[in-house]
Amino acid sequence: MALKSNDANWFRPMWRRVSITVFLAIWLAWEALWNQDQFWAFLVGAALLYSLYNFFYAFPKEEPKNGEPTEPAPPPPGEDGPRP
């Protein structure tokens, strides 16, 4: 699931994404090693994997500037390139 544009803008600073991920990793270690509660360890582990994927793998690399399309426009019809 991709982040919405408002969410992506809020998570744009790297320190926010790293701090949330580190918090979840510490919480997972607490649940797994100290409390030994499998239910909470599973839930926090799933949240950690979800945050790792969304914050570091699938996160948009650049913020699109106002007025610029997010994808390049296709060439107009009839202009396939130079002809011999």
C-alpha cells in the first residue's frame, strides 16, 4: 500500500522515518526478550516490516514540483521519432 501524498509529505524528513522504525525495533526486542509475549511481538514485528518496506523501499525518492507531471508525457500521436 503506497503512502498518500499528505503522509508522504509528513514522512519526507529522514529522521522521522528512522525514529519510528527504531522505536518499533526496540519495542519488538522488549516484547520478544523481556515480556516474551508472542501476540504483541507478532503485531509489532508486522508493523516494523511494514514501516521498513514503506519508509525505505517504496518511499517516493523525490517530491514532485508543483505543475510537473509525476510521469513523463507520452509522445504526441504521429511523432514516433526520426524516419529514414
